[in-house]
Amino acid sequence: MGLLFPTSAETAGMTSNRATICQVLHSLRVGGAETLVARLARRLRSEFHFVFACLDELGTLGQELREDGFTVHVLDRRSGLDWKCAWRLSQFLRHQQVHLVHAHQYTPFFYSQMARLLYRRPPLIFTEHGRHHPDHPRRKRIFANRMLLERRDRVLGVGEAVRQALIANEGIPAQRVAVIHNGIDFAPYCNGVNGHATVRQEIGIGPDEFLILQVARLDYLKDHPTAIRTMAEVVRRCPSARLVLVGDGPCGPTIEEQVKREQLAPSVRLLGLRKDVARLLAAADLFLLTSISEGIPLTVIEAMAAGLPVVATRVGGMSEVVEDGKTGLLADAGDATALADRVCSLVEDGCLRRQMGQHGRERALALFSDEQMHSRYQQVYQELLSD
């Protein structure tokens, strides 16, 4: 029995004048890389025909893309090395007559390379959005990269720290790795967002309370336990401070238990997944991110675009986004005391908050627009397809 693939409205005789590009990801759950890929496809859909292959699951964004007319196929990868997943991906590439494969993160990149051996060998782009922790060289991966990566393929990091990790830990020659910074749509932040008091009332924050917002998937890499420990110290020194966590993920129950154990229920709120992040940012006083590993975090760029100062950990590409002492304050990962010191210093200094917020907004607008990002990817697509 043959494989059955979904068919979108665009595939029915409407793509003859557009090259087909397959975006390969773990899933299309709500996250930084996934949001970026969805926006990229919508932005460039008039020039290219995009299809999506998810190794593991569909996700919220995947369902939205299907409803928007895109083909999104789930490969149901099994644990371990699943050779049948590579074969299923190759069949999907063949069925969709894919001209170019764009893989996001290392595992989708590996399966894309294996699938290409079974298809007609389209060129491949690998974008690395972040790194696992701890990050170190792996001989088998270095060998596979050297064997399977072709000269025409492109390797991209979302920031210089990610680029250096690809060189040092994946064994990819420096001259082969370029940088395309992540970017966001500034439209929701250009004219400000009204309803500051209304939003606070909706989420149970008083007008005189200091609202700290953290937007991140509830995943171990985001290290929410350190955020909770940070708040335990902040509340002792600044009782009016409140932390609001936005996002969902596997660590949710553990985080809720820690909040109860630390007796922080009055000071910490978990809102789950939200689609009104711009409204929440407009109602906040400060943005917090406590990750142990990051690429170029979109949520930090969004916070800066909203004019918020940022307190974050000095990991990955964070220092490429946040200028320590100018647009925010950085501390070592896992150091709740240092993070609390930086939060409290901004709680107590409204003038410094406003200065950092303004500098951050200017930096975000200058360096991290999705217009620049989309233009760079469009150029790479055109170069590879013309070859």
C-alpha cells in the first residue's frame, strides 16, 4: 500500500511557475524557530511554493498553516535512529517534486541529508537556530557532516555564537557557515498598544505592582526553575514584584509545583500559551529570560521592540541581542542571586528602565527586522535554485 500525502489548494496545478521548497522541522509547535519559518513561508509564498515536513508532530502552527492552504506532512519519527523516517521523507520530497530543502535544527538536517540520497538530490539549506546544552563535538556527527554535505549546500546560523558552535562542534569549515539574524515583524509595536490597565486587570496584576514578563516554552533549556528562584529573592526585597510566565511545554507541572513549594503563588502566574504577546509586553515593566542555551531569541527582540529593558542570562547569542548595561542587564546562567540583583536594580530605577527600553527599541529596529531576514533568505533561495 502506497503512502498517502496531504494535498493543499496550491498543489492542484497552481505551482508550475514557482519552485517548491520543503521546510523540514521537528514540529510546528509554537516556538521561535517555528514562528520564524511560518512567517517566512507566508511572506514569500507568491514567489515560492512552500511545503512542510514535520519529523515528530503537527503542532498549533502546523494546523494553522494547513488551514491557510499549505501542505504540512507529519513523518511520525520513532525514537532512536529511524531509517524508515528518512525513506518516508524522501517519498514526500518526490511526491511534492521538491526543488530545494530547507532544514531547521540538526536532526531535521540529518534526516534531510539521508532522504536526499533516496531522492533526486536537491540542494539543501541548514539553519541552526540554537544549541543543546551541554554542547560539545561528536565524532560521528562530524564524520556524517563531512560525508553528506555537498558543495552547493548552505549552512546558516542565526547568530555568531551559533555559527561558532557549528564550526567547533559540527566540524563544518568556517568559510561554509554564514549568519542570517532572526527578525520580527515590528508592526504590532510601531504605534504602541493600548489597554495597559485592561491587560493588567485581565491577568490579575494591580496598577502599582511591578510586572516582570517571561515568554518562553516550558522546556528545560529555558530554565524556569532559575526564574522561580530569582523571584523568591526579588519578592523578599521588592514585595510588589510579580512574575508572569507565558508559554506551554513539558515542564509545566514541575514549574507549578516549584511555585507552590517556594510559596510564591501570590507572586507568580502561569498564563499558558497566548496569542496576544504584544499586549502583554505593553503592560509589562521588565522582560526576563533565564535560558541555559539560546540562539537569537525572538521573544527578547519583541520585548526590546516594545521598549522594555531586559534581564537575561549570558548564553549563546544573547549578548548579540542585548547590550549589557545599555539595553539590559546580563548574568551567568543559573545564578538566581545575580539575576535578582539586576531585576531589583531596575525595579528601583525607573529612569534607567526607560533609558534601556529606548536604546533596546532602537537596536531592535536597526538590526532585527523580519524584512531584512526575509530578504536574505529570499536571496539564498534564488541563488541555489538558479544553480
